Amino acid sequence: MKVVHSIEELRDQLRGQLRVAFVPTMGNLHAAHLSLMRLARQHGDPVVASIFVNRLQFGPNEDFDRYPRTLMDDIQKLEGERDVYVLFAPDERELYPEPQNFRIQPGDSLGQILEGAFRPDFFMGVSTVVLKLFSCVQPRVAVFGKKDYQQLMVVRAMCRQFQLPVEILAHETVRDPDGLALSSRNRYLSPEERTEAPTLYGLLQQVRDTVRQGQRDLPVIEAHVMQTLSSRGWDPDYVAVRRQRDLQPPKPDELDTGEPLVVLAAARLGATRLIDNLEFDVLR
Ligand code: PAF
């Protein structure tokens, strides 16, 4: 694997390559990232990964400073898997050589709901850096995990609306055996919090089962889960059942016509904010 830090070196390595499969990351790689690399490998050649902790997508009180930066470990993990041809690991001066005045602002109906309501500039920061990375790497396909469900939808919408010639592939959420979705932020959890953390996924499964059993009052179901989380010491931001296609609340009749749904949640456990989601429909 070649590790390159500059856009010029990256372009040298990729000259003439038309089937690049790209996996953007913020590093601190774990099993889910390596699984994204394998999916990329099945859909293109060469595979390019990037590691860049993007300041623009962090709010002023978020964890940008303490976000784990583990480049040497990450390189070892990628080399062990042998799927990745080039790792692009630019520093801030390389990717943001001047103040980023041109920014991608996702529309309110997708960018300002759910995660966007609690992290106002998050999707602006993600869209802007993903467009920059796409412009550096020029991939034919790019892989994103479903754990960041809304991010995946924002990136897809951006590619559609800017006619970017990149196909976005979604990778299923990878979980620990107890159900906790893998995330770099799990390493912030204390041992007690780690024991409690799978509750979030358990409650999403309960929401799915409750809706399938015929309960139709989604706000009541959502409020009940929020209360359960609070009573167990979490600080929940949202629990929401939405349509998969646009993340809007389903209309009452859509619940009985098999509309694909997703229940999404974000909640803080101690100092760690966790997100998760579960796709389902009522008929299955
Ligand atoms: O999901 C992530 O790790 C980041 O949001 C991404 C897509 C690499 C952009 O910084």
C-alpha cells in the first residue's frame, strides 16, 4: 500500500485509472472500516482509502480535539488486509489551503432534520469534504456505511444533484455480538457504559416489533423509547421512525402498505454520543 499525503502524489499514483473504488474515513479504523474496504475491492480496482479528521463537520463543543488519531495503527491494519492500493492521508493545509468559503449546504428537508437539527453544520461539513475528496480521488464508486444513515442519504443526494459520476455503495452496519454498532467513538465508553450501550439497538428492535404488532401511534412509541433511555441514564436527542426514501415521517396509510421504514436514534451515554438505526417494513 502506498501512503500519500499530497494531492499531487495521489494524482500521480492514480493517473489513467478509471475504476477507482474509494472509502473515505476519519481513521481509527476498526472491523467495520475493513469491511468497507472489502466491499470496495469487489466493485473497483484500485481501492483508495482516505483518512482525514475533518474539522468542518465538528461543532464548537464536539470532539474534534479528542477524536482518536491513530495513523500508524491504521496503516498496519490496512496493510494486513491487502485490499487498499493507496491511502490518502492529507493534513489540514493540504485539503484546506485557504479558508473554505465555498461550502455545500444540503437542503433543509434532509440536512436540517434529525442529526442536522442537533449538529447544525455537520452535513455541510461532510458534503463539502466529500466533494473535495471526490475531486482529489475521482472515484467511480465510493463506499459508505449505513450506520451513518442520514450521511449516506446526504452524499447520495449531493451526487445526484451535482451529476457527480460516482456510484455510492452502502455497507450494512457492522455490530459487536451484543448488537452495539461499531464506531470509533465506542472507545470513549467506560466499561459500565460499554455494558449498557447495546440497549440502544435493543430498543430500536423493540420499536420495529411494536410497529409490526400493529401499534400505529409513532410519536407515542418514540416518546416511550426516549423515556426508557432517560430512565436508564442516557440523554437522548431523538428517536424517530421515518421513511427510508426521504427520512420524512410516514403517512398513516403508508404503515400498512409496506413503505420501507427506518428507525433512527441518537443519544448520549455519559460523554459519548452514539447513533444507530434499523431498517424495516411493517409487512415482513
Ligand atoms: O463517516 C465519516 O467517517 C466521515 O463523515 C466522512 C464521510 C469520512 C467525511 O469526513
